[in-house]
Amino acid sequence: MTGNQLLPGTPDPDEASNLPAARSGPGAMAGFEAPPPPLPEPGVQWGRYMAALQRYKWLIIAVTVLGTAASVLATRFLHPEYTATATIYIEPKPDDGGPIRAEGLLQSYAWTELLTTGVVLDSVALKQMLFVSPNEPKDSAAFRGFGLADSFYTGEYLLRIGRTGENWTLFTGSKRPLESGAAGDSIGRKVGFRWKPEPRALGRDREIRFSVVTPRDASIALAAQLTSNMAQDGNFLRLALTGNDPRRLSRSLNAVIEQFVSVAADLKRRKLAILTETLEEQVQYAAEQLRDAEGQLESYRVRTITLPNESAPIAAGLEVTQSTVLTKYFQQKMDLDQIQQDRKALEDVLTRSTAGGLAMDAFQTIPAARNATDMNRALTELSTAEAELRALRYRYTDEHRPVRDLQDRINTLRTQTIPAYANALIQQLRAQESALQGQIGTQSRELQSIPTRTITEQRYFREMESAKALFLMLQTRYEEAKLALASAIPDVKVLDPAIAPTRPSSNSAPRIILMGFLASLALAGALAILLDQLDKRFRYPDQVTRELGLSILGAIPAIRKLRLGNQDPDEASQAVEAFRTIRLNLVHSYGAGPIRLTISSPGPGEGKSLVCSNLALSFAEAGYKTLLVDGDIRRGELHRMFNVDRRPGLLDYLAGAAQVEEILRPTSHGGLTMLPCGTRRHHGPEMLGSGRMSELMAQLKSRFNVVIVDSPPLGAGIDPFVLGTATGHIVLVLRSGETDRQMAEEKLKLIDRLPIRLLGAILNDIDTSATAYKYYSYVYGYAAEEEPSRLTAGT
């Protein structure tokens, strides 16, 4: 490892002595700290995914190549797509000015709906024979004049023409023969075809594959290929038709726009015709209503023409006049009041005359008395007589006969003649009063009925005016509709007809190849990640720290051999540095006192013996007095590595057949002593847990600084657990790509129940070039090399 780039869970060599043990059993030594808290759950493990992709790179390459090749093969069955375009101009809504014309047929958004209706597309499907589709465009000439009967069968068909071209056979899509015939005969009569192609159009020795659908299905397919675009309140409808045959596309699209224009023009004509007919009926109805209203008003006026009304003629030169009926009525009211006043005045005068004398002047103040001829003559005669009497009295006395005669005449006028005339006038006034009262009552009743008659007349007049306005309006609209129908202008017309495209609008082959490449690459990546998730072997450092809860003491890189059997010097230096790191971590994580530990692995073939021997050499080179014990009493081979005798050894000592000095073997490496496994015995595992084993460990602790015990795998039996209990410490060796994680987890549960301190794990045979282990490698070029001394160099 370089600098301070440490993976999570790997102790720093400079601070390892302050770190607690990764795992410890119930019998761990006093003074050891409690195990660390569990690590938090990681997020997205991008590093692990990248490592999985790198590990399965050849699988990813193979799947990607196969997927891309399959997409390339699929493009051979695809045909390029062409797009034919056309533009239709739609008349805008007419303004108020200009000639009379009909309003627009449809709103802007409704034109596109009309385009996809069956009245347009079904007709195109029939005219262009879109219900029959040959598999090859070159066979289109053979289907000229193809038609369908009222009853027909849809499906896939095969027409096989003989080698000489003189006969043919029609098959279904499943190659079931339907009928046969000679060239020039009708084909497909049994299935409802009206098809009689020319012999030269059929050719010879060939097969024509085609499919037949209903015209409605063909129009639905045409609608799926047809796209339209029209802006809101716009006047241009742009159409595009997509397909594989450019000529057929242009023909079909031109047929669509021609049928569309024809249908639109027909709809407008029908709309105007229906509107004209409807308006004509409405005009006739309105005319009848107007005639009825006029007749009712005329009849009412005839019935009431002799009755008083509020209207009065206006005299020439007068601006305002009053109704004749009202003037006469109020004049009679005034006359009646005058007559009543005159009558009452006459009665009052007569009453006063009986009480005291007749005052002739009182009669002169009454208009009726002045207007009465007899009364006025009698009053005049009285005045003349009184004047004569006064004149005579100036000359004669009252006894004079002319005076007396004149006095008698005056008395007669005062007491008889004038009162008689007054009573007669009073009776006449009463008669006039009674007559006027009767006339006023009659006229009052007639005047009270005038508003009712006026309102009724006005109602009839309004009905007539309303009917007249409705008639005039409908008459105007009817005339406009007739003009619009006579000069009907279609709302739509073809602006740009469709032309057969010469270049494909979209070539899906590159897109399909790219999609196939990306899909196969994604599938390969997903497959690699899935295989990685299903892999039960140890692959990544976080599987040790997070899943097993172990601290990583170090990682040993894989060392490749060159062609001549030698090792790469740089890789060898990497391994040396790895063991130095492991040694440093063990020294600081072990604590005070001599180091005693057992090294094991979950299963065989994981390199624990190699780790034990190299780690012991590393301690010996560091100046520690080191003892390497081969505790694998079943298959131990450490004696072969150091070229020493296997017997007597550990089991011989435990059996009492040898002493300590006899089983210790010096090696060629200074500071390193070897203790072989000894003579193999059937009850060897029981001997490892005996008292002599404890005594041996006590002696070895006093004689060596480091005691490293190589034990069998954890899955081999109780040997590693017994040896771990004897040393009190154990270190696991995990080999990348070999160690079974589930097995290691189960064995660690057994260690937790024993008085064994689990110091951590050593990762073996890692690939430092992989993403997951890039921080476990060391900088190349910084290997510790032996430099020759001055004396040697001078020599």
C-alpha cells in the first residue's frame, strides 16, 4: 500500500497498536478491547460493479459481439422507410366584407379528424387496392385489376406459376392448395377474389406471395402510416405517409388528398343545399306567420274602428292636439258642472226671493239665466218697467193710475212671470244635467276600455312587426344562401401534391445495430453483475470487512511466472512488501509479549502454508527469533519447503517419544526455526488438546519472540480450533476467487464460542490490477535493492 490510501477496515501500520481486535471470543485475553461496532451499510457499490465487469470482461465481450451480430443479421430483413408529403390549403373564415359566401365547413382541429374517417380512407383503400399487398414490390404488376367479391377470405396466400407459365396453383399461407388453373383464368374465385391477370404479368416458374385484408383493415393501416399537422387557426394542412414502396406511397397519398378535397367539397355543397332548403321552408313559414299577424291586426281594427280611441288627427299648422274623445268627455264634464252650478244658483235666488224680495241682479250673474231668452226678456221688461216707474214717480204720486198700473205690472213680473221662468229654467237645467250625467257615464265606461283596446292593438301590432322582422331576416339569409350555393367555392384545395420520394426518410439499420449493441452490452453487464452477486467465493475486500467483520491485515498479490520459470522481480518485491505490512500489523495489533498465533483458512488450497512460511521468514529477517510450527498433522508439508526431516516432530513430542530439543529444526534462514508435524497418528487431534501441548507452548513462549502455527483448514476438523485455543490467537487466510464465504462465516461462528482472539484476515492471491484491489498494490520502482559495498566495487 502507498501513502495513506488505506481501504476501510485495514489498520494503518503507524496506528495499529491503538486499534481493537476485529473479533474475539469469550475467552479472549484480559485487557483486549471490545470488538468494533459494525460498519454502516454501504451505498451503491460502484467499485464492486466495476470489478465484476472487469472480471467478466470476456463474457461481456462475447455477449456484446453476439448481440451486435444478431442485430446486423436482423437488419437484412428490414426495408428502408420512405416518406411522401403533401400540403392542402384550407380557406380561412370569411370576413364581413366582400361577396356573399358560406362560412367555413369545419374548425381547424376538425380537418384532421375528417382526414382519418372511413369515408376518405375506405374509398382510398378500395381505389388503390390497399387490401392486397404483395411481399415483393416487383410483383405489383400482377395485381392490376384485383378486386374482391361481396364475400371473401383474408389471410396469406401463395401463387405458384409453372415452369412454362401455362398453369398456376393458389395456396394458403400454410401451403394448402386451394385451386389450380391455366394462364388467363380467374384466380381465387373460391376465396372471393376477382382477379384475372394477364399471362405475361404472371411470368413463369415463380412464386408470388401476397396477403389480403378487409378494406377497413387496410384503411386502419393507412391511417396508422398517415400523419397530419396543422397549426391552431392555421390554413395549411401538411400530410406525410410513411412506408416501404415510394411509388405506392405517392399514389396513395395523392388519392387521399383528392378524396379528402372531394369529400370536403361535397360536404360543403350538401351543407349549403340543406341550408337553402331549410331557409326556404322557414321563409314560407315566416310569411304565413306574418300574414296571420297582419290579418289579426286588421280584423281587430275593423271591429274597434267605431269605438273611441286615443289617437286624434293633427290639424295642419298644429304641433300638438288632444284626443277628440277625451276633449268631448271633459267638455261634457265641464258643462255638467256649469249646469249644476247654474241650477243651484237659480234655486238659491228663488229661495232668497221668497224670503225677502227678488233681486233682479242675481239672475244676471247666472249664465243660464242670461242665455235663456224668455227669462232674459222678462228681466229686461222688468228693468224697463222699473225705469218707467221711477220716471213717473218724479211727476206723479203712487195713486196715479199709470203709476198704479205700472206698479202692478212690475209686481206681476216679480212674483209670477220671472219666478215661473226661473222654475222652468231650473227644470230644463235638471233635464240637461240628467242627460249629461248619462252621456258622461257612457263615455266614462268607453274611455276605461280604451287602454285595453290599445294594448290589444299594440300586441297585435308587435306580433305583426316581429313576424315581419323574422320574415325579412329569413328572406335575406335565404337569398344569401341561394347566392352562396350558386357560387360555392370549396374550402380546401391541393397546394402541393405528393411526389414519389427518391431517398429513404429513415434508415433504421444503424439505429437497430446501435440498439442491439447497447442492449447486448447492457445485458452482458447485467449478467456479469448477476453472476457476481450469485458468486459464493470471496472476491472483494468489503466482503471481509462488512460481511465477515474481519480486519484486513494485508493483501498478498498474485505472482506470475515467466516463460523460463523465473518470477517477475517487480511482482516479487510487491509480495515482500505485502508480508512486511502483515508483519507490522500483527506486531501492533497483537499487543505486549511474545507473539503466538495460529494461521488457518476456511478450506484447502487457499495458501495458508505459503503465508505461514513467508510470514515467518519476514519476522526472522526483521530480527525476531521466530518458530514456525507445522500444526497440520494430517497433511503438513512445511518440512519439504525448508528441507528438514518430518520426524520426530510435534506429534512425537506430544506422544512422549521425543524431547523439545529433538523436534526443533534449524533452517538455512537465520533466526528461523522449524518444528515439523512429526509422525502422523490417528488420534493426533486429541493429542493437540492435551496438557503436553500447553506445556510445549509455555516453553516455546519463553524461547521465541514469534511462534507461528500452521493449522489444517477450518473445514478439516477440530485441529485449527484446538491450535487456536493453544495459541490464543488466530489469523485467517482468504484466497481471492477460492474461499467459500458462507463456509468461512459458519466457521467464524465456532471461533466466537472459543477463547480465541481473531486478529484479522490475510488476503491471498489478489489481482492488484483489479479496481477493487488498486489500493493494495505498491509503487513500482521503490523496491529495496542491495547495493554493492565500496570494497567490492573497487575490486
